[in-house]
Amino acid sequence: MAAIAMAGCISGMQASPYSGAVMGKQIYNMGNLSHWKYAVTMSAGGANSTWNMTVNNSRGPDGEMYMTVGTVGNGMDILYDVWWNATTYGVDRMHARGWIGDYFQDRNVSPLQILTLPDTGLNYYFVPFQYVGSTMVRGLNGQVGQLGVYSATDNKGFSVTYWAYPGIPLPLKVQLSNRDFNITMMLQDYK
């Protein structure tokens, strides 16, 4: 019996890995956000790059959700127009306009290109995150607060970790990583 209990099974029922999970939508409250900006640092292949990502989120005149995602720095200056579904949080269509190095683009792109951007709040909205602990921080104003740390990892080793503070409708810090890269996003501004 002890072996069964240690394996997570009681009376034939296995413990759920999602027990106590927090969904991404509880960390990103898209309904209360119109603008946010992250400083992004990416490490891959022994090289580091930094840029800023600014997101503006609104509802279009036809009721469709719309966001612009600007990525500026490290040889990039691109503005993405993103139309997304407020029920599924899936991207319906995207348009990219701007420079990557010497290459200029002004074209419609696959909605899958949203996956090439750091976290915009859409990709992990329905992902269950496990609470992994907390950390104490001191704000610029000297106030001390406790951040909850939540993480999710897929079966290929890709993980997303959020540092969240109650009352702030998006993560203060985001880390996306696997064995080939690490992206850290630090919140700079929101409204």
C-alpha cells in the first residue's frame, strides 16, 4: 500500500499534475491591460542580445481584439499588427512592417509568427502553471513585496516561468528557456 501511495495513487485514482495549478490567464489579465513594455534579454549560442518589446492592446471598431507589438533594438525595428480572438486567445492574422538588419519587410505573415516573439500574453493564456515558491523584492519606492513564482514545462524541456505580484495584471518578470536559449523579460511599464 505504501508503494501505491508514494506513486500518487489512492484508491485507484492518480493525483492530478494540475492540482492547484494557476492558469496563465490568472497572471495575464488581458481585459485590464492596454499597454505594456518589457526589456528583453536573450542568450543563445554564447551570444546575448537585448531589445525592448512594447505592446498596445485594444478592441477594434468591429469588436475584434487588436494589438501592436513593437520590437526595437539589436538591429530590429519591427511593428507587428496582431488581430486575435478574445475567446480562444488565438491569433487570427498578423502583419509585420520594419527592419531586421538590412532586410525590410511590409507583409502579412503567418499567425504562427506570434510564437517567434517573446511572451505577448497570448501564447500561454490557457497553460496551467504550478506555484513553485515566492521571493521578496524591494520596489523603486522602497516598498517590500512578495512575488509568486509560477512555472510550466512541456515534454520537450521548454519552460515558462512568471514572477507575479497580486494587483499587477501581468508578470513583473518572464523567463522562457530550453537547452538552446534563455529569454528574460523585465516589466518596464504598463497601464
